[in-house]
Amino acid sequence: MSTPRAVLRLTDVEKTYPGVRALKRVSFEVLAGEVHALVGENGAGKSTLMAVAAGATVPDSGTVEIAGTTMDSPTPSAAAALGLAVVYQHTSVLDDLTVAENMVFSLPPEKRPSLGSARAWAAEQLRAIDIQLDPARRVGELGVAERHLLEIAKAVVRDPKVLVLDEPTESLTAAETEVLFARIQKIVATGAAVVYISHRLPEVKRIATRLSVLRDGEMRGTFDAAEVSEEQILQLIVGRSIERAFPDKRPLDAPPAEPLLTVESFSGGRFHDVGFSVGEGEIVGLAGVEGNGQRDALRALAGIESSRGDVRVRGAAASVRDPRAAQSSGIVYLPGDRHEEGLFLDLSVRENTSLLSLGRVASGPVVRSARERATVAHQIADLQIKTPSEDTPVGSLSGGNQQKVLFARSTLKQPTVLLADEPTRGVDAGARVEIYRVMRGVAAEGSCVVVVSSDALELQGLCDRVHVFSRGQIVRTLEGDDVTEENITGAALTATSEHRGSLAQQASRWLKARRFAAGDRAPALVLALLFILLAIYTTGRNEFFFSERSVSSMLLLTSALAFIAFGQLLVLLTAGIDLSVGPLAGLTVVVLSFFFGLGSSGADWTLGIVVVIAVAVAVGLANGLLVRVVKLSPVLATLATYIVLQGVSLLLRPQPEGSLSADWTRFLTQRVGGVPLAFVVVVVLALVLELALGRSRWGLLLRAVGSDEERARRMGARVGLTVVAAYVGCALLTLLGGLMLSAQIGIGDPSAGINYTLTSITAVVLGGASIFGGRGSFVGALLGALLLQEIATATPFLGLDQSWQFFLPGILILFAAGAYSRARGVKTSALAQPAGQ
Amino acid sequence: MSEHAVSAGADQGPAMPTIAPLRWLRAFVRTPYFAIWPATALLFAVSPLLASGSLDGSALLGMLPFAAILALAAAGQTLIVQQGGLDLSVPGMISLAAVIVSKYPDGANGRLLPAILIAFAACAVAALISGIAITRFGITPLIATLGVNALLTGAVLQYTSGSASNPAPPALVDFASGKVAGIPNTVVIAIVLIALATFVVRRTILGRRFVAAGASPRAAVAAGIRVREHQLGTYVVAALLYAAAGVLLAGFLQTPGLQPGQQYLLPSIAAVVLGGTALTGGSGSVAATAVGALFLTQLNQVVLGMGAASSVQLLIQGAIIALGMGLRNVPWARLRRARVAN
């Protein structure tokens, strides 16, 4: 089979994970110009094999050769450099960046076009491969299908010799699939090869030149796609030996069970018109290739995803509006994502187990400790959970025991209907058997179980009946002796139903307006408008407001705040926060008061500037290192520096003293054509920084790191360095603010500047920055600072008392933050992230 | 924390034959809430050596009310932190409660009770604004409470017209400086409220759900817990604790001034952190926070007693926070294992 035209060759690859031999001496070869399909069941080893090819997984033995060169030390970047590109099913795009920026970022640094020309470059690339995406759009606004297309575009722009597509049609409609196939043909026509991983045999038959089948980590063979039938492929895919012990099923000749759960015309986001019923004592499986709606239907029954339709428990209408409603109808859900949604990892086994059934171990509102411990101990013994004690944090248990805790919690609730999502994911063989026993036990005790599993063999061994989903609908129901791995997999793989509804969006005028509102420029526009309105109103009430003196003093005061706000924004972009800016600005003033006093000379000034720069750099480094190296949360780290800096200021100047030389003040407050020079500098700096944030390499890096640290790291960003640099940059900008502050107060006042911490955050947030990092605008921050200062200046002119200097900013920030988060579609509340993160 | 011992004592679990209180102690030592207790004991032990007289009865009686008031404020902050938030509205809440109870009665004891009720109601309303902004409008807790703090500060200025010369009514002043069986009333109130908070958090169904909602909002939603309602409620309860701190502070200071709450923001966060409650939310200990507040207050006292300037006080506080938290972040267990492996 070997020809010199092989662009990807894996030889005798072996990979063992604890307890599992994932790949057993697999060899695999892909030729230039072919579409090579890789098929197999869930867990057959396809993903591991491709991870080995992509350098993401290091094999125990065996070699990987890409375009004729053997990878000696496999890393993702080495594989990419040799010409392999992978499009994963789970997208790895950065939400806060635009389509064009994501594409640029996927290239190795030396090949990146300048960011100024990025949009044009991206548009051209997208046109070449016939993908319709607006390069200027922010990825966070894209739908699933569009994200996937972007992933493909990201891979293709690297001009790969081998392109690996992992389940590329899962979220595509039939029309979009056709377009994708056309693109694939174009790509292979240039001599590149495509590895096409898919569950869908009809598609595979159409697109692939050759196909290889994996089963249980073993290569079953490579065939010409034209020469094998779907049935033959299926024969090779299924047929794992049953090595697991399953409890007995409900006897086939048993009298028909009373239906406990009845579902009719049940529809939701990814499933349509689903109907089935489950009787007492039965275990029913929902099967299908991942992403075909079976899991969504289960979650909708649990009340987690929204749905409509008729759900009945014991014949009575049951609300599944939310999880709480589902629970009171007797439906208990056992989440598939154990770590994120199932368990409270930091809490104890006891707290996790009793959570759903606290009423049973309490007298009134008070939890009875003895009763709780006894109950939990009973569950631990019953499920044979291995834990040092019931007070052990559940996160420290093994996967199997964690899963058993979930079962202990769910069964303690005595559900009428137990919904189990991937009940044995990441669980060792011994624990699996016990989990199967528990599930059968639950069913036998007058309940019923609905299970979603990606393991067809598990469904075969466990279920009395299996409904197979494809693209959101039940396409086949298997019962009795028909519940076999082969039938389940066959029904799922050969289904040709199509995804309903198009994910492509129409670009209407309304949509454009929405996009603008969600963009970075909108806040600046709104602030500018507010600024002008307030100026007009105030001038109308009191013409002195618009006098040169008042305006120029306002602009001067703004410049101090604006510099500090710019610094704050740098840190906020990395998803951090710097509370120490206020005291640092104050310390700058205090230090200056020692060098810039009355009668000081030029030499003193130089030395003074050097000292304050040194102080700022030291503070920035301290913050950065506390955050990155000591791993304190940014709030804590900068809180500590806040306190220390304030202490140092007080140490140096216990009381305000040390008047600054008038020359220095005059220097800082000089004007050009009536406008303070400092304000001109601030405006220029805002524009430069704004441009750099959008167009330069460091700007991109900063936003990438703030958007998603892990993904940015995978794309080659030096996260730690970027964050530390942001804190140092913040300190230096704060230093500039401190200089301006010194001109305002003219004396070494240790408490000067403290208010700037919160005001700078206010200004930056008004300017549209996200506290979660990744987005913000320097021009917005400038306008935020300007508006805040205008409010402070205008209130006396308007005859309003001092309280309005607080009311107005307070109202502004609440409305602004609320409006921005609405416009950007941020999920509210329940998932709000902790402030310190 | 003590009811934990009671609960463990009541249980003769079959699996663990060790004597219950001993087992509880051993478990407690491993929690992050333990360290502040010996640290505080150590501080008190060395206090007289550093600053003579800092353990005298009069010194303690002067220090304890401040510790109690800080403990109340920090207890509220702890609850917010447990819900994954950070409350920047502590100063505004305390200040507003303090000016209301000093200005509204206008020196008349008879108007004290309505004044206290108004103070509590005002703080609760402010907390509802924060809470709704956070749970319904998706505003980050930090930003929401920053905004609400500005509103509260505005309200204080509006209500007092910017001048604060009203003394608290005599009854409140007497109460705040009074004692029960030799213990200052402020301390009694703090202990009662903190014990109550601890009991509710640790021992009731409500408390369990509150902790779960903070530990993992997603998992809590999946488990059928009304996360938003718990968060909203937490902001209100915290506000009531701040209000209590503000009322007592007004009585203790007699003329509280305009912004007596200003100096409580950073120490309230510092006390939470020293107590061992993680800023990531979930479990926490109001009692450990209270001990953290005691630690901070006594530390100030000692440093002042040594004749050091308030600047040194700040330096030491900052260093202790950075060091204390830094030490917690060292992966001790892994280091120990590595040493064993070698």
C-alpha cells in the first residue's frame, strides 16, 4: 500500500491509558489528494489516533510521519509546522476577537499579515474557499455552524498538507453540508489530503476515496470506499466482545408495566416532536451519534433546557419548566458533566449526598446531624463508595466513587423517574458493574430509568428498550432481543435525516443595529452624546460653565483620571483588576514632593522622575508576580499592594507637606490654544492605544489572553508575560496620572489619589470594558473619564448639591453595565463569575 | 464553629470509632478556617511583649467594640463572597445606617427605634438594587456594588445636606458603650448575630442550599436550587449586618461624621481573607472571619501601642494579607509528597 505520495503515515502507534489500551499497534496512511474517512464507534480510538497525529498526545511507541518528515518530539506546533491542521468538533475560537483576528492568530507569528490589512486578507481567504463570513464580526456573536466554518477557514489558511475534519457536518444543514463537500473537493484537488472523521456512513460513502475502520483501538482495515457497502462497514465497526457483567433485564414475558413517564410532542432547541413512554421497572435508553438531540431531550425533561410538549408522570401532567419543577414531579436528573454540573467538588461527600433530600434528615428547617450522618453512611455502604470519611471533599475521590456519590444523592431522593446522563463516563470497570446494579435496582423498586449513553454496548446490556435519535428525532425504536449494539449503532450511523432549520442569519438592518450596540464603539458614542447633552443643558442653565477657565480646568482634571483609567483598562483586558492604582497615584505625588519642592533644580527633577518610574515598575511587577507566580486572585494581590502603598505614602509624609515648585505645576498645566497640553496628550494617547489594541500584535495578544487564557496559550501566546506586562503598563500609566495629580494638589498629600481606584474602574466600565477581560476601548475610557469629570464640574453650576456628584455616576454605571450586558447577551446571574477570578 | 463539635458528638458513626470531639478537631485543623485561631492566640500572647499594656482590661475594652463592629461588617462580606461576589457597598451601607440613626431621632430617644428600622430598611432597599442588578441584569457584583455605593454615598450627603454634626441619641450611645456582665454590648450583639449566621449556614436546609449555590451555581441549578433567589437574599442579609454595624458605630462614636463607613471596606475584605474563606465562593466561615476581624483590630492596637505610625500599621496589614494568602497557595501537600518520594 505504501507509496511515496503518503502525506501522513502513522506506524505501529500504541497508547495505553490507566486501565485502557486506547490504541493497539495502529498503522494508518493517508495519500496526497485523497479524502480518507476514519470511522468507528464512540471510544474506538479515532480521537486518540488523530491527537497522536496532531502531536497533542504522545504515543507510548510508534512513529508519526507528516509529509515525509518524522516527528521526533511530537508537539502540536511541530505537527502544524509540518503541515497538519485539525478542525475539532469543539471549536477553539476566541470569542472576543473578530473572525479576521482569529484567522490571523491561527497562523505562526512569522506568517501573520499585518493587522492593518487583516480584514482584507481574511476576506480574500474566505472568498477563496467559498465561506461566507464577515471578517469584521465578533466571534462571540456567531452561531454554532458559523463557528465551525470559521474553524475550517482557520485550518485552511495555514495551507495544510493534511487537513483533519472531526465530525464536520454535525451542526450543518443539508445545504451547508453540500457546500462543505464542494470545499473538500477543492482542497484535495490542490494535492492536499483530508482525513474525514465521521459517524455518518452515507456521508462517508459519498465523500471518501478510501476509508479505515477502527474498533476497540485496533485497525480493522482500509478499503476503497466504492468497493464496500454500508452493511460491510457496519460489520467491521461493531462486534466488541462483552466483557462486562450486566444485571438481568426485565423479563420479556412480564406483564406490560404501568407507564410512569409519558412524553408526547416534545420539542426543544435540538430535538423535535419526540414521544416515548417508560413503564415501571424499565430502563430505556436514548441513543444516537453525539449532538443529535438525545442528550438535549433528556436535559429538557430534567428542566434544564427549555422545551414544549406534554410530559406526564404517573399519568399526571408534570411541569419541567425548571429543574425544581421537574424534581417536584418526581423526576431526578443525574448530570453527565460530573465536574461542572453534577457535584460540588469542594463540598464533602455528606453535603453532596444529602443535598436533594435535606427535608428527610431535618426537623423543620434544621438539619439533624446525626440523622444525616446515619443516612449518608447507609448510602455509602449501600453503594460501596470508597471514601476516607463522609467529610472528605468529593473532589478528592476517584472518578468511579464520585459517580457513585451522584447516584447516592439521586437514589436517596427516591425518584419516580431517574434521568441518567452518561452514568459511567470516566468510571473504571469495577464501578461500572456496581452502577449498573444500582440502576437496575432503582427500576426494580417501583421507578423507571431513562439513560443517555454514547456507549452502544452499555445500552445493549442495560436497556429494555432503546430509542435512536438522529438530527433531533427518534428514527428507530428497538425492543427485546433487538436491543443490540449492532442495531443501535446501525440505526444511528445509517440515518439520513437532516438537520432542521438553518443557522445562517439574515443580515437585516435591525441585526446590524444590534451588532453595533454589542460592539466596542457603541459605548463611546453614547457617552459622547451624554457628554454633549449635559454640556448644553448646563451651559443653558449657567453660561459660566462654558467659560475657558472652567472648561480648561475640567480637561486638566480629566487628564489625571484618564491616564489612570487607561492603566486600569490594560489590566481589565487581561481579565484582572488593579485596586492599587489610586494609592500608587498618591505615592507618586508624595515621592515627587521630595524632588520637586520649592527651589528644586533640574538635576532634582531628573532624579525624581527616575525614582517615580522605578517605583511604578516595581509596583507593577509586584502586582503581576503576585497574580501570576503566587497565584493570588487579582483582587487580593492588588488589595495587598493598595494597603502597602498607602502605608509607604503615610510613612514618607505623615501629613500633607512639601509644596511642589510652581515651575513644575506650570509645566504640567501649560496650554496650547486654550486647551491643556496634558489633555492633548491624553487624547493622542487614547487614539494610539485604541489603534494598537485593535491593530497591533500586542493588542491582539492582550485581548486573546483576556478572552480565554487556555485557548490563547494553545495558540502560542505567552500568557504569564502578557499579564505581567499589563500590570507594569498599568503602573506606568498610573504614574502619568500621578504627575497630573501632583499639579492639581501641589503638595505631598499621602491620601491623595485613593479615590482614583474606584473612579478609574467606573470610567473604564462606562467606556464599555468587560470585567471578564478581552474587550474594552481606550477612547471609551477617555470619554468615561470626561463624563465623570464633567458631572463633578457641572453639579455646582447647576445648583445641585454635592450628593449628585455621587448619584449621577452611580446611576450611570448601573445603567451602563446593565445595558452593555444586555446588548452583548451576557447570561444573567446564575452563572455570574466570582469577582476575584 | 462550635455547633460542629456538638453535631459530631451526637453521632456515633459506625464507620469511625475515634472519639468524636477529637475527630472533629482533627478535621477542623485541616480546614482553611483553622489557621486564624492560633494566629490570633499567638498575637494576643505576644501583645504585652510588643506593647506593654496592650492586654490590659482597659485596652481590651477599648479595642473589642471596634473588633465587634468590623466583625459584623466582615460577616456580611463573607456571605457575599460565598456567593462568588465582592461587596464594595460596605462603606455606603455603614455610613447611611450611621447617619440615619444619629440624625433622624434628633436627640430624642423615643425616635431611636423607628430610626433603626428606617436604617435597616434603607440598607435592604440598596441591597435589593445590587441584587437585582446582579441576578436579573447580569451586572458583575463588583460593578453593581460599586454603583450602589455611589448611590448610598449620595444618599448620605443628600440626607445630611453635607454636614454631620448630629450626635446619636443618648440611649444608643449608652447602649453602645454599655456592658452585660462585663462584656461590651457591641461584642454581645456581634457574637449573637455571628452565631446565628453560623448556625443558619451550617445547620439549616437554607444554609446548605446557600453554600451549594455559591460553590457551583451550575450544579446548584441542575440540583433544583433557586440560585438567583439565594443570591438576592444574601445581599439583603449582608446589608442588614452592615446596617447593624453602622448603628452600633454611630452609638459608639457618638458623632459619627459623614462617612464613618469609609474605613471599613478594605478591612472587611481583609478579615474574610484572613479567616480563610476563598474569594471563589462556596464554603466559608463567618466565625473565622470574625476572628480575622479581631486579629486585625488587635494588630492595629499593638502597632499603635508600640508608638508606630499608622503607616506601619498599613505596611504590616498589607504584608500579612499577601504573605498569609501566599502561604495558603503553596501546594504543601504536593511538596510533602515529593519529599516522601525522595
